[in-house]
Amino acid sequence: MNQHTLNSTPSTMDLDAIRRDFPILSRQVRDGKNLIYLDNAATTLKPRQVLDVVYDHYAYGASNIHRGVHFLSEEATKLYEGARETVRRFINARETAEVIFTSGTTSAINLVAKSWGRKNVSAGDEIIITHMEHHANIVPWQMLREETGCVLKIAPINDRGELDMAAFESLITPRTKMVAVVYTSNSLGTINPVRDIIRLAKVHGAAVLLDAAQTVAHTKVDVQSLDCDFLVFSGHKLFATSGVGVLYGKRAVLEAMPPLMGGGDMIKSVTFEKTTYAGLPARLEAGTPAIGGAIGLGAAIDYIQKIGFAAIADQEKDLLAYATGLLSELPGIRIIGTAAEKTAIISFVVDGIHPHDMGTLLDAEGVAVRAGHHCTQPVMARFKIPATTRASFSFYNTRADADALVHAIKKAIEVFA
Ligand code: PMP
């Protein structure tokens, strides 16, 4: 456990107890510095409650799922399918058939672009994305453009890093087949007005995919209330392990999608002449999945639901306001991404210090942040910068973490003065 004091916050959660759930927070790095982990947008830390179930699966329950008749296989299948039900409840999907386990956000978007895209998009049809997409929601659509001759339209953003909604609306036409947007930007922190986006897309009958990779760990997502066609996220950004993620899709939309991968577990029957496919969700989950990962994802969801999104939002809102206030006072700093609706991500540049150098100097103080383009090179180009340093917070972070960040930035500024 870190020894630093936990400043008072408006949150009702027991931060000391919560921090003890994350073994890694007791680590020291760089010559005995307490770890200050502010790289949650890259990946979140994992609580014991997740690590234990993953360990238990591999230590005492390792088995393949679905095909086995023995005890362990039945048990693992039950846990895996139980995790699917946990995800269903978490995002309020109508049925578990609408929850497809993937290896992450990237593979989920690629599945949609390649399977749904090839079936539904032809030359001249339009896909709309935004200027703030992660590369995972750009490149698959460019690949589809190569294949089909469709048109990729980019909705612009303003200087605060907010989507220009009037421009977005003017891009939608009867030829728009898909609107694929990031719910919460990983490099700017912007939370997009997804309900308005969905409403506008529906006017022209376009499908909507929401990249919720940076959303599901911070706020309740309800796919029925949103009425999106697809929603995708990664387990590793939701306190679970890497290698597991989710594609939610409406049943009718998923049912019309040809499987992208063929193989075990996705078939009803196979002869050399003809293969028939299984129903959802198996049809889109060929091969052995990340069984322990999915079970861990279920445990991660149980864990954060016990804390509750109300307490999580209070804590993260406080951290964002507190850290933004402190950072804004530093000389030569420019915060990139100042949207009115923002998650607890702060990207910044400081005059005369390359973001990578800043990242290295912060690391020397035990402060883990991200430096780079954050897989959003078009955002960097939009703001005419090569990169940013990014601090991203989670509910287990404290005001003391923000103080440590600011202290380390001040030291870096002194080094370069
Ligand atoms: N979209 C967003 C908004 C992200 O932040 C990320 C991860 N940085 C991804 C997509 C890709 O996620 P993954 O690498 O887990 O597939």
C-alpha cells in the first residue's frame, strides 16, 4: 500500500480499502519511488477480485469450454457463459446472444468492418467517423474503403476537442451506411454527445457503432436506451486482463453478419460438401476464446458495480477538476482537450519540453503517464503537435497522485529552464 496521504475527496468510497484491492499499488519503482499510476487510459490496474478468479480458473479449473462432457469443462462453460450474462446485464443488452466475446476493441471493430461492412457497404456508400478516432476506428474503415470503394467522411472537431455537431449533421446523407464514433476520446478526454449522434444517424437509417473503450470503466452504458447497433470495449481497460473484449450488436444486425472466421465452435455441422453455422453468439466466436479472461471480465464488472458508478463518477470528477486546476497554473503548459464534457484524461504539452522527455522525467519520479500520439495521429495533426503527455485517472487515484504529478512536472520544468 502506498504510504502517501489520501487527501479528502467528496467521494463516499473507502479509498484506502479500494487501493488495497490492487496489489500493484504497493509497488515501488525507480529507486524506491511509490508508484503513481496515471496511465489508466492505456490499461487499468487489476484488483485481487479479478486476479483470484483468473488464477482459480487456470489453477483448479483449466479446461476448454462447450465441447467437453467432463466436470471441469462443464464448470468452465458455466463460468464463461455466466460472464456473458454479467456483461449483458452490465450494458443492458436484451439477450446474451447479443454479446460476442472478442480479443478486444480492435478485433471487435475489425469484425464489424469486415463482416458487416463487406455485406452492407458498396462503392459510393459512406462511412462517417470523427477526427478524434483511435486508429482502431480509422484503419479498419480505410481497409473497407480499399475493398469496396466506399467513402470515408471525417466529422471535424473544434479547438476544445469537441465534435462539431453542425458539421457532423451536414455530412450525413441517404448514402451513409455507418456512423462509427468514439464515445470517449482517449487522447482528448472528450465525451461525445452520442445520443444526438445516434438520433441523427437514424434519420437516414445509418447504423451506429460506438467505441466505448474509454467509457465503460467510468459510466453506466445502456445499449437499449442508447439504441446503438454496435458497442465495443476492451476488458483490459475495465480492470480485467488483456486479450478479452466485447462486441455488442443488436440480434438482427449480428444475425445478418457472415462469420469472419471459420473453425471450431462456430458450426452446427461440417461435411466436406457443406458446413452449416451455429447460432449466436457462437457463430461469431470461432476457436477457443480467452476463457479465463472472460471469467475475469465478469469478476471485474461485479467489482466495479459493488463500488457503483455514482461513487466512481464523484471521485473521477473531483480528480479531473483538482488536477486540471493545478496543471493550469503551471508555466508554459497547454492542455489539449478542454471539452465541456470530459472524462478524467488530461493531455498536455509544455513549452520547450518534448512530451516524451516529460514522460521520462515523470517516470523518474515514479509517475507513470503516457507520452506519444496515443494512436490518434489525426488529433495530433489537428492541434499541430507531435505528441502529448497524458495523465489518465481512475477511481483508485487520489488527489495526492495529482499532487505528485504536478510536483514532478514542476521538477521537469526546472530541468529544462
Ligand atoms: N479505442 C479507444 C478509444 C482506445 O482508447 C483504445 C485503446 N487505447 C482502442 C480503441 C483500442 O483498444 P485495444 O487496443 O484494447 O483493442
